[in-house]
Amino acid sequence: MYTYCADYVAPLQERIPASKLAHDLGLPDPNFLSRFYRHQTLTALAANRIFIFYGKAGSGKTTLMRRLSRQLIARRLDLEDFVLPLVFRYGNENVVGDRIRDVYREVLEHVATTHYDLVETGSELPDAVLPRLFESIRRRGLTPVLVYCNVTSAEAHRRNSRRARPVPAEVLEQQIADESRGTFRQICAEASVEILEVSTEQSIDTVVAEVGQMLSAGRVTFG
């Protein structure tokens, strides 16, 4: 429903009152549609930028991205949608190595053909994933921006251990190592991609409120 409203309802706000549109669609509550009229979409606010949420498991990137997508009526690509089929097939602890590469291969193919405002990616395989992701976004005349969700390794381990389906330890350790090397920073610098660094040590409600307010005000940089 959010995707439908983002694509078809929000653009109508200057032509059709919410009450009339709700009546025409057979909806008993026009307030539902009014929410989409009152808020600008992220696409309109962000000047044709696509935000890539990047970070290790437990960094809070998924929660932040999902909350922002609801608040700003943004279309998102969840990494979990591509991981879960492999988890069901092979078991959570076996989604490592080449199977992780398969996940990102599918993600890259999907981003190349479908528009998203927010895209999630983990911090493993930055050399293989980020350049192709940036290129795919730019090929469509859009600008990639990397949102780095930063959290300490200890906190990432703590959060990951409390998940219903924890990321395998070897995957998380690889993500931590890749982040420590700063490879993603070098790749972004070489590709002239802006990095927006967000500390997710604080509560997710605080992070969502701060980032959402910045974007709603038309600011597309943090801090």
C-alpha cells in the first residue's frame, strides 16, 4: 500500500482533495490518504539521490531504513528479501561465501531494473558490490549517496546475538574487518560518492527523528 500511495497518491495532491480521492477509491477514512498529501516524498526532497544504507550486521541500518521509508514514503530494497530464501533453503549458518555473492548478484540485477529511494547493503565485499551499485544508479541519471551506519564492533556483536536469525559469526567478522580497512571510504572517494555517517549507538527512535527531520527540511546531508 505504501508503494501504491508513493507512486500514485502523493503526485495527485495538487489536483484532487484527499476526501474526494478516498470516496472515489471506496476508502472510509480519508485521513489515511491525507498523510501522503501532507508529506513530501523522499524522491522530491532528495534531488534525484539514491541513499545506500551501508554497515555491518547489528549497525541498525535495516531498522533505520524501514522507519524512514514509512515516514518519508520512500521505496526501499531490503537485503533480507534476498537473504531469506537462501536461509530457508540452506540454513542460516550456511549463508556464507559464494552464497553471499549470489545475494549481491541478485541485488545488483534488481537495482538495475527497478527504482528505489533507499537501498540496503552489508559491509562485506565492498570491492565487488559498491562500484557496480554506483554505476547502475548513475546509468539511470541518479546520484548515489552512501549512508554509513556506524556502530562499535562490540555493540554489533551484542545486537546480532539477540536476533532471531543471527548473521553467521564469520560473516560479521568479515564485515568488521572490511570496515576497519576503510575500503568503502576509498571506493567512495574514487567514485566521488558522498558519505553520510550516522552514529547508530543511540536509540533508533532518536536516529530516525534526527535523520527524518533533516530530510523533511530538504537537507540531504547530516550533521
